[in-house]
Amino acid sequence: MKQFITLCLIAVAPIAYAQSPAEKDVMETEKRRFNALVSKDYTVLNQTLSDDLVYTHSNGLVDDKQSFIQSIKDGKLAYSAIDPQEQKVRLYGNTAIVNGVCQVKAVSNGETLSSRLRYTDVYVKKGKQWQLATWQSLRLTQ
């Protein structure tokens, strides 16, 4: 009977895990940012991207906030879908690190891409707003 109870507790532990309010806020910001990239919502992008953003693409190119948003406005980079598959948030005071995997469909400089990415991003809380300070991703082969 004890083994049965132990197995039941182990089975429901992941379900019982509750995110803190701050973790939920970070994940909601991440979701809003992904949606804004697809819908080209520059208001949300300006709110959720830090002024000192360092955005390292999976091909090694690096953008700051201004050049990243401009590449979307100019049509050099157009996201059609970003589907998160895994996400984990770790909090350190007013800093949050997100490790995740997502499927991205985009057009980059005229080339259609469908890539599965593993990424790490860092959010910093400025006032009441979480803002992306760093993104770095790499393409997964599977």
C-alpha cells in the first residue's frame, strides 16, 4: 500500500506543481511577445523588449532592439508562427531565465524557414513590466 501511495504521489507531482505569480507573469510576457512577433504588434514589442536588448539569432547574427524591430518592419524577418514546446522559468529576484524549445516558421531575407529551436532568454523586471534583455537560440536537428 505504501508503494502504491508513493507511486501516486510521484505521478501527480508534476501536475501539482504550481507556478509562482512572478513565473506566470514571465510566461505571459513570453506568450505576448511571441504573438506580437507573428502579428507585428510593435507596441507590445516596444513594451516587452528591453532598450539594451541583445538578440542572438540561431544563425549567429546579433541584433539590438532597434535593428531587430526594424528588420521586422522592413520585411527582412517575418514570423508566421512560434509554437512553444517546452518552457521552464527560473527566478533570481528581478531577473528570470527561460529555457525552452519552440517551433518557428518564418521568412528571413527571402528564405522560408521552419526550425525547431532551443533557446535561453533573460527577462528583467523594470517597474511592473518584465522585459526581454537577452535571447540566444540554436537550431535543433530533430
